[in-house]
Amino acid sequence: MIRISTIFVAICMVLVAASLGMVLYAMAGISGSESAIVALTALTFMILYNAVSIRLRDRSEAGSQITDLSRGTADLARQVAEFGRRLAAVEGKVVSVNSTSQDRIQSVIGEINELGTLVKQLASSVATHEDMLSAPPQLVPVTTAAPAISPPAPMPARDMPTQAPDIRPERLLSVAGAEAGTLAASTPVALASTTASSRNAAQLAAVVRSAIAESRIDIYLQPMVTLPQRKVRFYEAMTRLRDDKDQVIVADEFIDAAETSGLMGQIDHTVMLRCMQVLRRLMVRNKDVGVFCNVAASTLSHAATFADCIDFLEANRALAPSFVLEFKQSTFRNLGPIESEHLAALAQRGYRFSIDHVTDLRIEPRELADRGVRFIKVPAALLLDPQQNSNTDIHPADLSDLLGRFGIDLIAERIEGERAVVDLLDFDVRFGQGFLFAAPRPLRPETPVTGNLPATPDKASQSSNGSVRPARNEPPKNDPPRTTGNAALARRATTGPN
């Protein structure tokens, strides 16, 4: 496209040539044809001059651009050369580092092989000694008359079961006053359990209905402690009913009758209310404490009952991080569409779940974590059972680490001996619960939570699954011999993976 300046120059040259011709025609007396020739000649010279000047100017500009381009190309070449030099230096360093790393890895592999040989030798020695210790002693035949066998001496006082330690700095819940502080001596739990088991389903349903109507629903609290510090971190609320004679009925005995009669929802709603009150009082003194509240499967599946519970939980969702809803393992394995929807509604409101009554270790942690499960309670006897090594895909010693990768904490329950605690520490279990630490203690509706109950089990208390706890004056049970955690690790090192 022709530039405006070029057009303007052309017009000016035409005007100058025409003006020259008119001046020569008017002033010099030259004829019109001659003045036109002169004007045309002047215009031609001006056009030639303009073209030559433009060509010279363009050539000078092109030369300067070429010079600038060559200068930039030289700078780029210098930069590329510098980058090449630096890249060569980096490659040299990488090669030297790789060679050094290979040397170190080879030395570490050699040390690991030596350690493996030593561990196998140690494992063989330990297994041999353990087999010698666990083998029954051989009886030596006696030819003479056997001496009279005297009756066994009574157990020394030092071998009797001692009082469970007082868990500090957080001491357990207490019930103020003698009326609500301990179980009445006239109504032992063993007698209550025997009486309740003698009732049929209809009588149990009537007792449950009467207990609900007359507010004879009791809450028992049992602490869960951290291991090995034994610091109280959570409390589990256990439901007990009392009949018209104040005999205690444990959960395992009245749940079936309550679910058949459609009364389990009312019991769970009452227990949630009481647990929330307990949690509020506990959090006044300690913000890190939590309460586990058991919920039945029938409550989760019944739409009307669940609506009342979720309305209450929605009103108290500020305490959701410290209020854990606990379900049975069978409940989670048999979730239907309605139960899954209700469970998701609770998870959306920030509530966390726990699984108890675990009967086997076939656990899918990813699926449970997606549903909102944050705790799994496994009996200590199940974790320490050697048969679980062959019945599950993962060794029980690795279960805590596997669950921890999905944000789930493992709680060992029903711990009743110090030896079990030592073995569980080898399994990296963080929380424990059982009569070794404290027995479930009753909490009355009218009793304030003061937080200074000694962690001492009663003489006749019941475990979380409803079994009767032996009296304090009975001798302790002799645990069957089993492989300890270190010996089991040594044996696995010797035999190798299955």
C-alpha cells in the first residue's frame, strides 16, 4: 500500500514542474509546447532523484538491521555456549553423585545381608530355647513309694490381683454420693445376670418397656487410655437397664427384646442425650476428651426413630468432633440403601464412627474411611491370636500401620493383663480399654460429673460385652503360654514369608 508521504511528494513534484512550465511560458515568452517539455523534463529529474534517494535510505536501514541481527545472533551463541558449559558441569556432578550413591548402597546392602544372617541365627536360637521352655517336663519313674502329696499352699498375698492403677493426670469420672457412686451390695451383677437370663422374650420386653417408662436406664462409663502412657483419652458409654427390683440387665440380654418390640430407638435416643450431657461436662475441664456412644442397627434403619436422633445430633453438631457413634461390625457389613443414606447424613454433619464387636480381621480400611469410620475396636485376644496370621491377608502386627494410613485408629479392648499390654506395644497399638485400666462405673442422671473417680474395678463388674467379671478375691487366671512379640518376630525372620 502506497504511503501518504509518497503521494504528497508526487503531487508536490507535479506542481513544481507545472509551475516551472507556466513561469517560462509567461515570463520568458517560450511557446506552450516548449514550456511543457521543460516542465516534463524537470518532473522526470525530480522523480529520478526521489527514487535514488529512497533506494539509498532503504539500503542504509537494511545494513543497520543486518548489523543488529548479527550482533543479537552472536549474543545468543555466547549464551548457548554458556548453557552448554553449565549443563556439562551439572552432568559431571550427577555422574559423580550416582557413583558415590552406588558405592554407599552396595556397602549398605552388604551390612544388611550381614545383619540378616545374624538375625536368622538369633531367631534359630530363640526358637530353640522357646521350644525347650514350652515343652512339658518329662516324668522320671520312681521305684520307691511315692510320698504323700500335701494340699497346695494358699496363694501369697503378693500374687493376688492388685488394685488397678489410678490413671492420671486425667482421672476417671466419678459419681458423687454413696447412693450413685457404687453398685449396691444387695444387688450383685452376677445375680442380676442370672435372673435376666431366666426371663423369656415377653418378660424381657415388659421389663424394657417398664424401664423406659420409669427412667431406669443407666449409663456406665469405661475409659480408653493411650498406650503406653495410660492417659485417659475417651470414654465409652455402656447402657444398662434396671428392673423393678433394681437388678441390672446388661445390653447383650435386652437388645434383642428391645429391637423386637421396637423400643431400641427410644433407648438410643435417651442414651445419646445422656452422653451429650456427659461430654459437655467433661469438656469444661478437658477439651481433648471424647465419648463413644453405641447405636443399634435397628435405630439406623428405622426412618422415624433416626429422624428424632438426627434432629438431636444436628442441634449439637458443634460437639461432633468429640462425639463418636459406635456400631457393630455386622452392622457395617450388612448396610442397606437406607442405612447407607442415614450414615452419610451423619458423616455430613461431622460425626465420626467407630466399629466394635469385631470377630475377624478381614477389614477394608479404604471403604471404612470413605464412610467416616475413624476408630476400630478389636479384642486384645483376637489381635494376639497366632491363628490370625493364616486367616487374614495382613499380619495383626501391621494392622495398626495399615489403618493409620487411612486415618483410622486401632483400639485394643478387653485388656485384662499386663502381659497383653507388653505384646500390644509390639503391634504399635495406640489406645487400650479393659478391666486392667478401669471397670465400667455407673453414672446416675442426677449425679454431676466431677472427674475424680479412682480407676478401680468393682468386685463384681461386667465387661463391655455383658460377661461377668470375677470377684477381686478370686485368684487370677493363668494365661496359656504363647509366643511373645519379640519371639514371634524372630520366628517370622527364620521361617520367612508364608
